[in-house]
Amino acid sequence: MVHVLSSRTLLRPTDPERSRVFYGEQLGLSVHREFGTGPERGTVYFLGGGFLELSGRSDTPPSPAVQLWLQVGDVSAACGELRARGVEIVRPPVREPWGLIEMWITDPDGTRIVLVEIPADHPLRYRPGI
């Protein structure tokens, strides 16, 4: 069995600086580390229990199959904060049939980001008898 010590999601943006502005300033992610120099330097952001690395450059946007799922404490508050920072809200918060409250945004390359709130009474948080 592979013993994983750490993990990160790697994105190769079409415009690294534009993506750093989005993830660092608009989304407000904290920087874990940076490496290299110049406009294509790598930046690694904290993502709760993992990391998001922007490094290198791609000539084409990522596949629509690539999506980020970010759990937040209050998705309505996050919606207001992001809207105030100029982030386009693709879909405002909605309680899904499966009980999670989700909203959608996209990064500058079109990568879909799902912000999720897990209500206190949802089975992911609450299990009777435990």
C-alpha cells in the first residue's frame, strides 16, 4: 500500500499571474509556499486538509472534468464576500436534494469550483447513536 504523506492538486493556468490574483486575492487562499521566480513561479495555497499548486503554464484551459470541491463554514457568507471581491457567482447557494448547500464559481480558466456547506444535521456531520 502506498503511504501518502501529503497531497496537492496541480493546476497549469493559461495566465499564471491572473490565476494567482484570483486564488490569492479574490478567493483569499493563504499561501503555503512559493518557488521559482518570474511570472511563471509556482505558488502553493492551503486548501483545508490539502494544497492547491499553480505552477507552469498551459496553452489550453483544463478539461471541464477538473473541478475543485471546497468546504466552507457558511456558504452564504462566502457568496457575499466573493461577490464583493468581484468574483462572478455562476450559481448562488442552493440546498441540494442530498442535503448539502452548494454554490458554484469558476477560476479564470473556467475550472469549476464548488463551495459547499455541510449543515449541522447532515449525515456527514451528525450520526445518531455515535
